[in-house]
Amino acid sequence: MSGLMLPKGFKTAGVACGIKKDGKKDLALIVSEPASEAAGVYTKNIVKGHSLKWTMNSIKGNKIKAVVINSGNANACVGARGDSDAERIAEIAAELAGCSKNQVLLGSTGVIGFPLPVENIEHGLHEAWPQLSTDRSTDAASAIMTTDTYPKEVSFSFSLSGKNVTLYGMAKGSGMIHPNMATMIGVFLTDAAISSEMLQKAITETVNRSFNRISVDGDTSVCDMVIILANGEAGNEKITKVCDDYNTFADVFGKAAVTLSKMLVKDGEGATKLIEIHVKNAPDNETAHKISSSIAKSPLVKTAMFGQDANWGRIITAAGYSGAEFNPDSVDILIGDLLVCKDGIGLNFDEDKALEILKKDEIRITVDLKMGDAEDTMWTCDFSYDYVKINGSYRT
Amino acid sequence: MSGLMLPKGFKTAGVACGIKKDGKKDLALIVSEPASEAAGVYTKNIVKGHSLKWTMNSIKGNKIKAVVINSGNANACVGARGDSDAERIAEIAAELAGCSKNQVLLGSTGVIGFPLPVENIEHGLHEAWPQLSTDRSTDAASAIMTTDTYPKEVSFSFSLSGKNVTLYGMAKGSGMIHPNMATMIGVFLTDAAISSEMLQKAITETVNRSFNRISVDGDTSVCDMVIILANGEAGNEKITKVCDDYNTFADVFGKAAVTLSKMLVKDGEGATKLIEIHVKNAPDNETAHKISSSIAKSPLVKTAMFGQDANWGRIITAAGYSGAEFNPDSVDILIGDLLVCKDGIGLNFDEDKALEILKKDEIRITVDLKMGDAEDTMWTCDFSYDYVKINGSYRT
């Protein structure tokens, strides 16, 4: 037995079907009984993987019975064959689950440009089917990983109209994690009763303040998605509009998504530190976000954090080229709670104190623009030798 | 004796005045006799260094007699003191050169947020003055370096209205090299007779197709500038409008700037390879540039090149998230002359041939959109372990 508590009506399995050369788990299967309302958000990359395109089409107007996700191969940029491979996999899963192929969602993550080994996946699905279980979610969470070093899961229990509700989430990331979805897959399962419209609203808002606020290396990938399935088994009064229950649900969903997002950043390729970039007192949200995002993506800031170097000059530099309008002569910068730059001027701060802060696993950088009351937070990680090592030889 | 040929009327010197802790040269002095017409382009970062701001003001309407550039300290983000320090340095140089302080241009590059040691610079200028020479340009080119591993200079001789003209250029870069000027200083000197208006036109166009087309890590800095001085000593008919002589001058200037740009990229922090990204058959220049720039900045593409991995999936991914509109199903990608992706579909290409291409010091990546006839070229370098090493502990 392994894994967190799944919501009622869901079972998962994860097996190794031979896509990954090292024999690790590479195929996850999730089944919902009864079929679920579903919603998703997808990469904004204009190149989109074939499995992803299948999911984007099938999720519209269909209740979802099964989700199949493989790692090790992105099923992207392989032409018409990629689309027919996706359809074939959906058919196999549909046959096992006793549903139509359009009730099956797919995800693929891994290397681009190689056809999927569909036979392996077929064998894998037949192997996974009898293993479906309510208490082995970690098998599935492991099977969706690429360069992640550990599976990432969360679950929360809460109450809606007097009924006990569970929300479970798994995610994979590592490298390429960046706003607009990156090489990132997130799957949330809940037994709440909620309409697909409200589910879509909740997932759009949630992703915007969690997965779209993390950056590992600024690259965004072609196969990435966050989906949520809700099968109603909790028996709560169905949420069909914005109401107290909706707000409770959205809060928990947000908490789960932010928790997973931080786990993704901490496990970024070669990451040794989680860095939170908080821009405050901005004139508007867009300005705050431009600056937080520019700092979060700066290789020079990220290498300085790795080197435990309180080089705030790189922070103000990244703010300055972000495209945001602000007054550089009124900017304060804090590393942890140490003020290192006041009104755009460097302070003669205590280097020992700075080093103490920078040695920690989690570092908070605050940029105070003193212009208004808008704010934005991004999470990123440092750039280490291992980032280069991992990414210099990923494909081969 | 060292250095390339300087144009008539220019002398240079470079000394160590103690800003750099390791005792290396850190102060360059350039003098023009007679005073020069001048033009410049500057960082677009909204945070601007104090020396840079001095130069942006002084260059307007003044004939330039001297240029003083220090490395090791950016004279940025130190408040009003940074402005008065800049003025003081200009005064010292003006006294030596017998001109007004507004005929002195300044440049500073290095760490942000620490006041300049003006006394060191004063001593340094007095030491440099008697060393001014027509054949020691490399001393000056060395004194402007920060993490560059070697000084970068070019010179060209050509003919304008029957007179022999020389154009000399020096540049420093390394790290943070990126469009919109980055931590990059370029100084061009010529004895051509040309109006400041035509000089401004030439430098704006030239920088746009050279220094603004290189990317090392996507960061752009607060102190960077390219300037050109023209003292007219060649005795050619003064260029005051677009004409054959102007075109000849602009061509040579462009060639010099592209040569220096490629040298900057090759010497990027930790760089082992020069990568040329060529996007062709785009519907318009902006689309071509968005794509070339996105690929040039992608850490995943850059680490793949370091690892000699023909991972074209990362190239099409970076194109896809560039924000440009194109049809992914008509894209061809070549690494060197090897077609690896045709019509958006990966080919089963010869991996040995790919490795042979990727082992070389210079790699050309071509992305053919097959949509129109616009094109764009960017130059970048790979990301290596040494990039992280150099940037993890720069300030301390």
C-alpha cells in the first residue's frame, strides 16, 4: 500500500511498459466510477502534442471515465501518426473501461519527435487494469514523472453542504517549468458534485495563481496540461454557481495547486533552493507580474542564488529590463528580511547576515516599488551545475 | 607595442588603478585630437548607471575630446553620489585633456551598488595620461573587460573620396550579452569626416544588426553603450547625407560590429560554441525575430548544444512559445546542413552525422517557416557548467 487518500469512486494504477529505457514506471491509468465532469487548461505553445490535442477535443461535452498518461515520449511532432496513435490508445482504454473513446483523456510527456510505442502501451494498459486500486496513487504519480526525483501528491478533506469531500492532486514538472504550463502535468481528482462550467472557472483561476506562477528555466513545452475530474460521489449539493460552497472548493483547490507548484520548483532540474519573488506596492497587477517574472527567469539571479551571493544588482537589473514602467529611484529590495537596497541605492548591509539567509533552502526576495497597492508572487529555483548536466544530455 | 592600428588623431592608454582586486587593468583612456563628432546607443533598461547617464547627456551637441571607461564597478544604484562621482571624473579628464567636462564621455561596467573609488581613478588618469599612444590600443581594450577572457578589437582601412580612412572598434561583453545592449560596451573610433547626424544614423542601424542580435543569457544590464567618435582627420569630403560614401562607411562599420559581436558571443561566460540561429521564409521580420530570439535565449536549447545533443524538439518548442504566429506543420529545421525535422515532423536522421556537426565550435541552426521571405539571424552560445560557476560567485 502506498499513496494518499483518493476521493470516492477513483482508482489508479502505474506500471512500467518499456517506454523508459531504465525500466521505471511510465504509464499511469486513472478510472472514475461513475464518469466525471471534467475541465482543463493547456499549454499556450502553438506547437501542441498529439495526445494533448486529443484531450482538448474529448473533454468538451463528455463525461470522463479514464485518463491515460505516459512518460518518456511526448507524442509530439510526429505527424498524422501521432493523432492516430492517440486515438488508438483511447480506444484500448475505452474497451477496458466500458466507455466511448471520447470519455478517455490522454497525456504524454517526454522527448519530442519519436513515434509512441503503441504496442507497449497496449500491453501496459492490460497489465495496469487489474492493478487499479484506491490506495496506490503513488504508482500513478511516479509513472508520470520524467526528470522529477520524487512523485508529488497532495490530498485535502473538507466539507461541502455537510458532506465530506476529498480533493487529490498529482503533478510532474522539473525543468521547463514556467508560466503557461511548461512540461508540466497536473491531475486533480475530487468526489465533489460540481458542474463542468464551475470546474472550468475554478481550474482557470487556480492555475493562474499556482502553476502559472512558477518558473524553473523559462521554457514552456508542447504537451502540458492541468485537468480536474469531479465525479460527485461525495453527495454534496451540486455546485452550479458561485456560492459559499464554490468558494470553499476553490480555496482548497488553490491550496492544493500552490503546494504542488512549490514542490515542482523545489524539485526543478538541479535545484537546490526554492526562491519566492514577491513584488509589492506596484501600480497595477501587470507591472507587478512583469517584474516578478523577469526576476524569476533571470539566469544571473538564479546562479547568484545558487552561489549564495546577495547580488541585488542583478535583481534590480532584471526589474529594469522587464518592460514594466517604474521609478528605479524609489525601489527597495529585501533578501529575506534584510534590506539591501533602499530607494534604488545599495546599502552597506551585513554580509554575514545575508549569507545566513542565502544558505537556507527557501529564500524570499521582496521588491517594493512604493507606487500603489498591487502585488505579484512568483516561485523559482536556483541554477546549478546539475541543471546543465541534466539538460546537456537528456535526449540521448 | 601592441594593438591594432588606430585611426589618425586618436591615442589610447589602459592602466590598473586598483578597482579590480586582482590588480588587472581597469581604466581605459581615449583621447581624440582634434575633438570628434560622436554618437551612441544605450541600454534600454530603465535602471541606468550614473556614468552612462553622464555620457547620454554630454554627447548631445558637444565635440568629444576624451573617453574614460572603468571596469570592476558599474557606478550604478549609488544615488546622487554616483552622479557627482561621474562629474568629478569628467572634470579630472577634462583638465588633463584641456577641454570642458562636457567633452568627456564616461563608461563604467562591473558590480552594481558600490560607490566608485574616485581617488583611484584620479590617480589612474594621471598615470594613464603620459602613456597615451597610437599603438597600445590593446591596453585600453583590456582595461574595459570584466569576465571576458581576452580583449576584442578590430580595425578596417578603406577609402572615402580618395582618402584613406580607418575604423577601429573595441568591445567587452561576456555574460548578460543580449539584445538591447546588455553588459556590453563598444567603442568605435574613426578618422572619417562625418556629421554627428549621419554618425547617429549609422550607429543605430549598425547596432540593430550586430550587438542587438546576440544573446548569451538573456539578461540586459544597466550600464551598456556603444559609442563612435569621428574626428575627420582622414580629410575625406565630409559625409552629411546618405550617399555612396555613407554607404561604404556604414558597410565597414557593420562588418566591424558583427565581427566584434561574434567575438563577444564566443567568449560568453563559459561558452564552448558559437550558435547561429537563422529563421527564414517568415511572413515578416518581426515573426522571424521573435522566433530566432526565443530559440537563442532558451536554456534548454543552449544546454543541448553544450551536450552535443541534436534535440530539435527543444528548438521547435522555443519557436512555439515565442509568441510568433506560424504554422507548426510546415516547419523545417536543419542543424548544420542536416535536415532533422520536415513539415513539423521529426526525421530519422543520421545521429553520427549530427554528432559530427555538433562537435564543431560553430553551429548553425536553420528554421524554415515556408510562409514568406522575411528572415532574421541571432548569435548565441551554449550554456556550460562554467556559466554557472562564473555567475554563482561573481560579486564576492
